[in-house]
Amino acid sequence: MASTKILTADTILTRYAADIAFVAEEDAPATTIPDFTNHLRIAAEHLEMAGFTSAEEAEIVAQYLDDAHDSTDSAEQVVFMKRATERIGFVGDMADEYRDMC
């Protein structure tokens, strides 16, 4: 079984913040994980309104990132970041599709 390369918070922000900010109708991409998770939650609402049946994935990623950010246990942080990493690509794909619709 292939292993998933766990993304860092900085990598997630670099790769996805601009697209998520677009979907969330924010003026600027998030530069911190708390701001990014806020954008993800707004984006989840917008994706749902646009008819994306898996829009809740953005909310799930936001929760994993919040949990990783809030955790003081490094092993726990790794687990939450791994879970976020496994799902963030799908959320990014939805954001790309949403952008194409606009």
C-alpha cells in the first residue's frame, strides 16, 4: 500500500488558500491555518449552494486542520494532518471546478 506524503500547514496554504478564498468570496487568501479553516467553512456553504454533493469535505478538512493546530501532542498533530492531507486534494478539485463554473 502506498503511503501518503503528509503536507505541512505551509504547503496546504501555498497550494490551496487562493482557490479556497475565491470560493469563499474572500478578498485575500488565508495566511494562517485558523483563517484558512474559516475560509474552508464558508467555501463549504458556497459549494453546497452550487450543488456540490460532497461539499462537506471542506468542513471535514477544516476540522482536521483545527484539531492539528490546537493539539499539543506531536503524534496527534501528525494524525490530524495526515487525515487533512488525504482529503484536501478533493476539496481543491471542487474549488477548481467551482472557479470554472463562474
